[in-house]
Amino acid sequence: MVHFWEPTLKGHGIPEAMEAVLVGKSRVRMRVGILKPLATAFAIGTGGPFGAEGPIIQTGAAFGSIFGQAIHLTPYQRRVLLAAGAAGGMAATFTAPFAGILVAIELLLFEFRARSFIPVAIASAVATTVRVHFVGWAPLFPMPAYELQSVNELWLFAVLGILMGIAGIAMIRVLSWLEETFDHLDRTLPFIKPTAVWAPAIGALLLGVIGYFYPQVFGTGYDTIRDMLNDRLTATQLLGVSFAKFWALVLSLGSGTTGGVFAPSLIVGGGVGSAFATLLRSAQHVIPISDPGLYALVAMAAVFGGIARAPFTAIVFLFELSRNPNSLLPLIVCTIVSDGFVRLFSRESIMTGKLVKRGLIVRQDYSVPVLMRARIEQIMRKNFTPVSADAEVRSVVLEVSPEATGVMPVVRADGTLVGIVEAHDLLKGANGGLRASAVARKDYVLAYPEETVDEVSRDMLRQNVENVVVVERNPQAKPVGVVRAADILRLRRWVIEEESHEAPAASSGLAPAAQTPSG
């Protein structure tokens, strides 16, 4: 399937959905929606150590995009539908509506805006309702309502977060190296062609060897997860299964098979977390230790949150899967520590590594753009030089030294705006006896002081102009300031000043002191 029909079937699917959003105008081919679930069924059904979440996200995203293309929506509207399909698929698969919303926000939308998260939330809720109608509300991973034995125990969860961060970094780097190795397998073994066919077969052979000793690595491993959450395995078994699942996942996924990383990462983290608590209990630690099942649950979220760079999705996901309210505080501490640790030592996540190799720039940090945080009056220049519409151009050149004036509004006697001129306009008309109104140009945007810079810059792009005249909001509309494209670019200095100890530059031109128009 990968070699002959659809190369994007390879892998866990989320990077491909992200790529469609970032550079593909949210267009996904019809065959992806058809072949991805089929390929995943073959992979998991024959023993692949994968979960269903990655493929269902890509499949849901594909159907959302296909529907958007069929009814001729804009690229942004297709992105919202793509994210809604992904969220709905995730929510329906795991009865996790809130996690479905968060996975769309953290991994696909790259924004948090009402116009996108409201449709996504509705899709997630409807999809969960359909699942509940047919399957019921029973949690996928039921477990007892374990409780913290002591608040001091949170320090242990923080230490566990560092351990899970180390495991996450190892998974990201080993998987990246294996993908590179298998993608260029024909260089080392020239007879292995086509690579897209033989690499997964070699990965499956290695998986079979691991599975001979640890059969728990085959398939989604949901039964193993339940055993970990309910203390049915010894510390030796836990560590052995986690180690085996780690290598089963990276070898299978790195070789080009299709499947999700969420369920395998739960086993990798859960085994280590449960063994961590079991060993502390056996050592008679001075701090009372909660049940190992709680540590397993928390470690599961910490591994996935770290490797996917989606900590809130991981926290809410494990809470919804277990329905254990006592786990929230440990989940937050451990997952956030793990995520922070991975960010310190790995520039990319398991979701973005492949995209970076393809030359894409992916940022998973969100903030309100500075253009939407500033009003146009905060960057406008108030020390402009108005020019009378009836003045002769020759006299204006002599009086105002046009070489240093920049943009000059041309106004009538009552102060209303006629147009704008710059130095080169005045110099061109200086010898013809023309008046300023004759050389005034209309290539500017008219703005009001309270408008955001984002709104004004959009108008500048639509009209393809570089100048803005800010006027009073009254019938006379007298100019009160001027703005050029360079002034908008200097807004970036605000971000630099907010994030550093540097003193604001006096010449930045941002939010200047009130000055009256001269001239």
C-alpha cells in the first residue's frame, strides 16, 4: 500500500495531518481516508505493537478535509473541519471528548480561537455521544480510586517525571535514527529494493523475535495496560515488558509500518512508573507510597505528554480513560516536569521530527500575536508635518525640508484629509507651480486610533500600500498620526523587551509621547 498507492500511510499519521495543515492548505486525498484504517487493521491485526489513536486522527482528519473540499470551503475552514474530524475520531475511539478537543488544539489547529475550537468541541461531543449510544460509558482502562498517601509524595512524582522525560528523549532520538536508517536501507543493502516494501518486513521480523520472549508487545496492549493499572505484574515483569515494548515500537514504526504511538507509550511509561513505586515500597521509604497503579497511570501520561509535546492532552486523556479524580494533581506534576525536561534536551517532538527533516518549521508554542495586542495609536507617529492643500509645492519644499519629513498628510483649511505626499512627490512637482493637492496620492489606509494593528495591516495588504493615516473618529476626520510598514515591524521589539532585561530603546518609535502636529 505504501509503495504503490499512498506514501503518507507510513508512520503514525499525526505528522501527515500536521503537514496538510501547515503547507497543504488542509487538503487530504480521498485514498488516505480509505487506505489508512485498512492499513492500520493489517498492521495491528498481524501483531504490530501500535495503538489506534494516530491512524484514527489521520482518518478523521482526512474525512473532514475531503468534506471541506467537496463543498468548496476556504483553506481555513477546511483546517477547522480537518481538526474536527480528528477530534471526533479520537473522542469516539476512547470515549474521551475533552481529550479529543485538546489533541486538535495542541497538534493540528496551532491556535486557540473560538471560531475553530467551538466546531471542534461540537464534533468531539457528537462523536462521543454516538459511541456511548452503541458501547456505553464504561472507561477503557478501569482502575480503583487510588489516593495520594502524602503531599510530600508529589516530589516523587516530579522525580518520576524526569525519568519519563529521559525515556521520551530516548524514544524520539532512537525512532529518528531508525527512520533514517530504514529509509536508506538500499544504500547499505543494495539488493533490498524497493525499500518501502522490504523495510517493514525486516521490522516485522525483528518484532517477531522480541515477541517470542515478550508476547505482550503484540497488538494494542490494552490488556497489559489494565494489568499495570491494577497491580497484576511484578517489578521484573513490568520493566521487561516496558523495555520490550519500547524496542518493538521504535523498530516497527521506524521501519515504515503504520500505527499509533499513544498506546505503546502508555506501556513504556506505565511499566517503569509501577516498578518505580514497587521498588520504593520494598525499600521502606520514609515517605508513604501510594499504590503502584497510580504511579503507572501518571507515568503513562508523562511519557506521551513529553514525546508528543502535548501535556494537557496527555493529562486529560489519562484522566478520562481512568475516571480517577484523585490522580489529577500527580498527573499535572509528573507530566509537566516530563514535558519541560524533554523540551530542554530535544528541539523536536515525535510528531514534528519527520516534518523538520522535510524542511518544515513547526512551532507548538502559542501566544497572542503582537499585532493583535497593540492598537494603531500605540505605534503611530504624532510628530508628522501636515501640508495645506492650497500651498504651492515650491514653498512647501523650502519651508518643511522634505528630505526629513517622511509621510505628510495633505489637508484642507478645516483640517480634513485630502491625501498624502512624500519628499519625492514634492521634488517632482517643485518646478511646475503645482499646488499640494495636485500631487497628493491616495495610496494609503485610513485608520482610527482604537483599531488594532492586525486589522490595519490586513487592510494594507489588501490594498497593497505601505502608509497609514490615523484620523479622529468624527465627521471632520482630522489626521492625528501617520504609520509606515516599518513602524509595524518594530512591534517585534515589544516582545524582545518583555522577555529580556534590556532597557527599551529610546529610538524604537513605539508608543511615543503625545506630540502635537507641527507645521
